[in-house]
Amino acid sequence: QVQLVESGGGLVQAGGSLRLSCAASGRTFSSYFMGWFRQAPGKEREFVAAISRSGDSTYYSDSVKGRFTISRDNAKNTVFLQMNSLKPEDTAVYYCAAVPTYYSGSYYREGTYNYWGQGTQVTVSS
């Protein structure tokens, strides 16, 4: 089992940047496939980005591709989401998620992930 704690959220102006972190407990972090999701007010939670166990493969939603970068540091049990060129429509609560057994092609589905953090608020002002 793994526990996830997100940090780094806040208020930023449009065009600005934020870096989210997700710290994981446990000694087997490198065995987990990791993802970031977000949920805006009144909307369903949606996929943002995902990264393979080694970090060699990354996946992004079309809405953030080219602006956001997911990475991980397995030695520090942490996954990051670097968010650049932020837009007001990026405003949401951002969640990290983890799964020990990942089936190819399912990275964008909420149901793929077993473990979730509590979320961190990102607000982008216009």
C-alpha cells in the first residue's frame, strides 16, 4: 500500500508556472505507475498526465500537451507536474494517483489507479 501527499498548489496569474509534487510513502515507489488528474468545480475528474515506473514513458491529455511535464524521482519517492503557460481553465484540484499493476493503454482511466492523494488546489487568474 502507498500513501500519496500532493503539494505545490496555489494562486497564479495566467501565463505563469507552478510545480506540483506528490510524495509517496513506502519502499516500493518505483514499482508504481503514476498519474495526475484534476477536477474543476462542477466537472468530472479528468486525466492530465501519467508516467511509467522508470520514467521512460510519459502520457498527456491534449489540453496540457506542450505546457505540462510529468517526471519522477524514484530515489525521493516523488512525482512532479511542472505546469507552464497556465490558463484560467487549468483551475482545478489536482490529484496524484498510483497503481502497482498497469495495463497498457489504460493510463487515462480513473479506475486504473488504486491509490489517490487528497488533492491540491490550483487557481489561475485571468
